[in-house]
Amino acid sequence: MPMADTATLQVVGVSHMFDVSRPFLQRVFTREPRRILRAVDDVSFVIAPATTFALVGESGCGKSTLARLAVGLYEPSDGEILFENTALSSARAQPALRRRMNMIFQDPYASLNPRWRVRDIVAEPIRAFRLANRPNEVEGRVGTLLAQVGLTVRDGEKYPHEFSGGQRQRISIARALASEPDFLVCDEPTSALDVSVQAQVLNLMRDLQQRFGLTYLFISHNLAVVRHMADTLGVMYLGRIVEQGPAEAIFQRPRHPYTRLLLDAIPDLEQIGRARTPVGGDLPNPIAPPPGCAFHPRCPLANDRCRLEKPGQRMAGTAQVACHAVEEGRDR
Amino acid sequence: MPLLDVRDVTVEFPTRRGVLRALDKVSFSIESGEILGVVGESGAGKSLTGAAIIGLLERPGRIAGGEIRLNGERIDTLAAEPLRRIRGRRIGMIFQDPLTTLNPLYTIGRQLTETMQTHDRLSDADARRKAIGWLDRVGIPAAAQRIDAYPHEFSGGQRQRVVIALALCAEPALIVADEPTTALDVSVQAQIITLLKDLTRDQGTAVMLITHDMGVIAETAGRVAVMYAGRIAEIGPVADVIRHPAHPYTAGLMASIPSLEHRVPRLRQIDGAMPRLDALPTGCRFHPRCPKVFARCRDEQPDLLTAGATRAACWLHADG
Ligand SMILES: Nc1ncnc2c1ncn2[C@@H]1O[C@H](COP(=O)(O)OP(=O)(O)OP(=O)(O)O)[C@@H](O)[C@H]1O
Ligand SMILES: Nc1ncnc2c1ncn2[C@@H]1O[C@H](COP(=O)(O)OP(=O)(O)OP(=O)(O)O)[C@@H](O)[C@H]1O
Ligand code: SF4
Ligand SMILES: [Mg+2]
Ligand SMILES: [Mg+2]
């Protein structure tokens, strides 16, 4: 694998399963089998230091699950994750390494303790990892962090419920930056923000990357934001990465039929009042994914092979693409 | 008569350090079958406006002035019980935070059927069938199999779709939708938007659509209101507001949108932050950040003024 020895994060053949069976008794009565949902299915990728790897894909395709796996909040059911060549589980056991990775959660409400003042929420990682000792040092750090996300020192006095959705998202960003991480997983970090605050936060993330070499795993449904941030892009569909490679190349020439469809469905300001290209076909059932290529029921290029055989990733130009049609050259 | 008429609504939070005025004389109306988009700075008061309309302001917040009418009838002065009957049945709300709407202890199927059964006489079997139908319409895959699952078993976007189904299942005349599509990918987003548009066309449902996504606004709304620091900065037809913004804040907002066409090293941003409610500047609330500020802006607060096809609260348009 390229740059394996210098990678910040290596994800190797990782899968994650959820048991979504009904309660045991109910299952017995209705004679239902156990139901397993494979949220992440045999995913591999590498994130080089000081770069941004972005994940995109339909809601429910497994992005947040992968994000949680990447910072060790879930144990993979299968496969391995390395943080700077150290197995993630043992990296998490060492405070010095644990401090260096952090996550901004998709849901800013659920992740802030409602009974704590904002300044204590932001100060908590600073205290926990002893990044500053004297109280006024901690206070100074908290003030700087709040200012960086467009809040003020006096906002620190308040409780989370006194803030709007976007303001709470900014608090969780400030908290994530407080431990001075080198690797930050950002799950929809700006989706609750208006575009002008979003621009400030994205510019800040870029500045931090340039000045301190931060590495990001970045998840967003907003493809314009992704294009702005990503160096490398992974496109997920039903738990699998179907296309990955340099982001610009994929945006300019998407190869996988799903990536193409995704890029076609983007709303834009020119489309005032017009409907966009509807996405055909039924949403797939993640409990019983279609056989062969999971995308085949919605794919305009599907043939018999696609219905039977799961495609593996192959190089196509600069990207790795999991598609029989691309491999066979039927996509042109 | 518009379906919803909001006139000079003011919302205040009494605090130990004095009264914070979070909404200041906000006025707009929505016709049946119309979608009004609402955008604006985070913290500007969009969600509060929605909460005031459905009578769910969190205490100690209160409506301190103005009036809100639904079909001509005052609803801001109603007692708790009649208000509760209007909520859900005549006004549906999609909250910005899907987790607070969903009860973590009940399956989503139970939450949907109970909502429908409080508003309509429906047998359990019918309610369940309808619930599966709504889950299907909002794009939950394998709805019949997942109806007995609990909220935490769904992804962020799936939970948001369940919340949308909950708001729509009682078929209200007005839907206040607070960021209904932000956690959704573009294709599910398209599906939800089509659903909302169909409801406005076929049932004459009116929608107040709060979102940060100008693409979504462009595609769905007829008119859009832009909010800043508790006031409406600009309101008008979507195409005009997007193409020829009359308020400097709207113009700044439009310029901050990242482009899909070309990559820039740095996004344009409006420097500075929105003022805090307890430290509002004199005159126009945007003046400390405004590139076009002039003397009058610092002293006098502008109301909405006609500015071409839109109306903008900005002294640049003092002479029409
Ligand atoms: N319980 C409260 N106590 C004090 N201030 C409050 C309270 N709830 C909201 N506010 C303030 O009211 C203002 C408006 O909040 P609102 O939630 O309406 O913003 P918004 O426009 O929906 O923002 P966002 O886009 O970030 O969701 C904010 O400045 C917020 O701090
Ligand atoms: N705790 C859980 N128990 C059972 N199933 C789960 C759980 N968490 C997630 N899932 C399921 O796993 C799949 C992937 O969920 P995940 O949250 O990773 O999606 P996502 O790509 O982040 O979606 P979104 O864009 O909507 O946030 C979904 O089908 C979801 O229903
Ligand atoms: S009134 Fe003045 S300060 Fe306010 S937006 Fe207009 S030009 Fe700018
Ligand atoms: Mg997610
Ligand atoms: Mg809000």
C-alpha cells in the first residue's frame, strides 16, 4: 500500500456488524431469524499525514460507523486499524496517543453535557490531558478556542441549551480542537452552520492543517464543501467503498456509476424552481443487500455478471473503482 | 387571506442581566400551497421564529409583542389545550434536532401510530399500515422490517427522515420545517423535497422551510426571507434574492457558498461575528461588518425598504 509506513491512519479490511434482531421472545413467536446489519463491509484506505480524506455517500451507507471505528469508539468486527503504525486499541490505551485523535460528532446536541457551562466543556480536554496547568492559562486557551469558532469569552458562561443549533456545533468544534489533536474525525462538522460561518470554520480547519499539519477524516453530504476540503475521496455505497482516489480527479471524471449519479444529483443555484435529476430505483435494504454488486438494482450499466459477482477494487486512471463495467470498459 | 400571518413578532428572554430581545418585530406571511424559505446567520432567530409560531418557546422565552394568525385566527394568545390541538393537526413541526423529537424508549412504529391515532380514529392495523407507508415515502429502506426498531438503531439521516414522517403523518395545513434535509445526502434530500413540493401542490400545504442550503431553497421555495440578529434583513422572490441580493449581508452570504465548479484556496467569508443579543450595535445591526457602511447606518435602524424586486432593511435603498 502506498506510503504505508508514514500513514496517519491505515484501515485494513475493516467490517462492522450490528445485530438488529427483534427481542428474543418476539423472534421465537414469529419464527424470525436473527438479523445482522453489515454497516461497514471490508473497507480499506490510508490517510497520509496533513491531508484530508473525505467520505461521501448516501445516508445510512456507514460513514458515521466508519468514523467511530477510526477513533476507536467501536471495535471492528473484522480487520484492523492502525494509528501511526500502532494498533488503534493500544494507541487508545496510551494517553499521549489518545490525546492526538479526536472527533466532531454529527449530532452536536447529544454530544454536549447540558449541565456543564460551555467554558468547562471546552476546558475539559485541556485539564484532562494537562495541556495547561494554571487556571488563567486554561482560561486563556478556552477564550482563544471560542474566538476561533466565532464565539466570545462571555459565551463560555452559558449552558448549551442557550445556544442555537449552529452555535452548539461551534462549541463542539472548539472542544474537539482543545486537546490539540493531530488527527481529527469530522462527521458533518458544518451541516448545522450557515454558509458564512461555514466558510469561517472551513478556513480555520485549512489554516490549522497548513500551520500544524493536522490530518482530517472528513464526512459531509455537501459535495461542494467536500470538493473544497478533500485531498483524497472515498465514495461509499451500502457499507463498501466503491471508488477512492485523488479527489479532484474523481470530481472531474467520476468513474463508478454510483459516483456519477451522486454528482448529478447535486442541487445548484442555477436550478431555481427546477427539479433535479431524480435518482432511480429503490433504496437498498442494508439487512439483505442485493447479491453481486450491491448497486446493481439502480445501475444503468448492470448486466448478469453484476447481479452475481461482487466487484473488487481495481485501478481505473488514478482511482480505485469497484465496478465490472469500468473494468470491462463498458462505461464509455 | 394568507394561511399564516406573522406581524411584528418580538420574542424576549428575561435574564438576570436584563431582557434579551431575540426577535425584533419580525413580519412575514405564507399562503396556502406556498413554500417560504428562511435562511440567515446561525443564531439569527430562525428556530425561535418557528417555535413562536407553534407555541413552543422554551421558557423563560416569551412573545412580548406582535401577533400570529393561522387562517385569520390569533394563535399566539391561545391557552395550552387548544394550542396543543392545533399543533400536530394543523401545524406540523420538523425540529432541527431529530433526537429531541424521537422518544428513545419507543419504537418508531409506536411513535408514528400514536401520533396518527391522537388526531384520527384509526384501527391499530390501519395505523400500522399507514405508518409503513409514510416511512416508505420518506425513504426508509425496508420500512416494514424496520418499523419496530428504536431511534438509536438508525443513522443520523434515517432518524431525520423518521422525524419528517412524524410531522407529515397527521397531514397538517402548515409545516414548519427546521433544517429538514441537512443530515441527508443529496439523493434522499431530493426525495424529501419532491415530497414537500407534492404536498404543497396536491394538498395546498404551506411550508416554512428553514435551511442553510441555498441550493435547496433555490429548488423549492418561491420566496425567501434572510434573517440577521433577530430581524429580517431581506425578503423577496428566490431568484431575485439569489441573483441580485439587495442587502449587503445577503450578498456576503451568497459569496461564501463554496463552488462546485472551481476550487479556491480560501473561501470568501464575512469577517467578524454576529453581535450578541446583549451587545447590539446602534443603528443597523450589520453595520460593524458591512463593507458598504456609511454614516446613517451607525445611528438609525433601517426597516424593510423596497429594493427592486425584494425588500431589504438597508439604508442603501432609502430612496426605493
Ligand atoms: N433558552 C435561551 N436562553 C437565552 N437565549 C436563547 C435561548 N434559546 C435561544 N437563545 C438565543 O436566541 C438566538 C436565536 O436562536 P435560534 O435558535 O432561533 O437561532 P437559529 O437562527 O435557528 O440558528 P441556527 O441556524 O444556528 O440553528 C440565539 O442567539 C440564541 O443564543
Ligand atoms: N447502533 C446501531 N444499531 C443498529 N444499527 C445501526 C446502529 N448505528 C447505525 N446502524 C445502521 O448502520 C447503517 C449505517 O449507519 P451510519 O450511521 O454509519 O450511516 P451514515 O452513513 O453515517 O448515515 P447518515 O448520512 O444518515 O448519517 C444504517 O443502516 C444504520 O441504520
Ligand atoms: S444599512 Fe448600512 S450597514 Fe446595514 S447593511 Fe445596509 S449598508 Fe450595510
Ligand atoms: Mg452519519
Ligand atoms: Mg436553528
